[in-house]
Amino acid sequence: MKTVKTLITILFIAFSTIVSAQNKKSEKVVIKTHIICDHCKACETCGKMFQTKMLKIKGVKMYELDDEKETFTIYYNPKKTNVQSIKQAISKLGYDADEIKADPVAYENLDGCCKA
């Protein structure tokens, strides 16, 4: 009987953990940027930078770059970050983020094809 109660308790805890993990909400924001080149996602410099640094922004779970529309779609955890912090981080990568202009030093470090 003790074994059955223990097993039921363990199953209940496991089920509760799975359900609570699925309830973590993420939010989405679309941020306008300014991209000069038409190959940023594939660029040896910018593409790798996006892959490594965008996901290192605290709270960012996933991102999509639409170089035709010149937008970043960011999926993030609102408990860990906010839109303003994400925009600041994008600026530090050398790109405009809505009303926040690209950090001049980071912009100068971009490849020539990515600058006006």
C-alpha cells in the first residue's frame, strides 16, 4: 500500500511539473530595423552573429529575421526581459531597433556590405 501511495505521489509531482512547464508563456514582438544587404542571414559575419548573439540576449527564446521587410520577430520570456532591453541589445549588435539607433561603434564593426 505504501508503494502505491508513493508511486501515485511521484506521478502526481511529475504530471504537475510537466503541466507547469507547458504554461510558461512567451511573448512576441516585431522590431523594425534597417538592413542594407540582401543576404544578412547567410552572411559569414552577420549570419553567425545573429545565430550566436541574438539567442544570448537574456530571455530571448527564438528570433526570425525578415530581410525583405527589415524586421526582427522576437519570441521572449517576459519574466526575464522586456522589449526595451531587447531593442538595446539589438542596437549593441550594430542595427537599428525601432526608435533606437544602432550603436555607432558596433555599426562600424559590421561588414562593408551591411553598411550604407
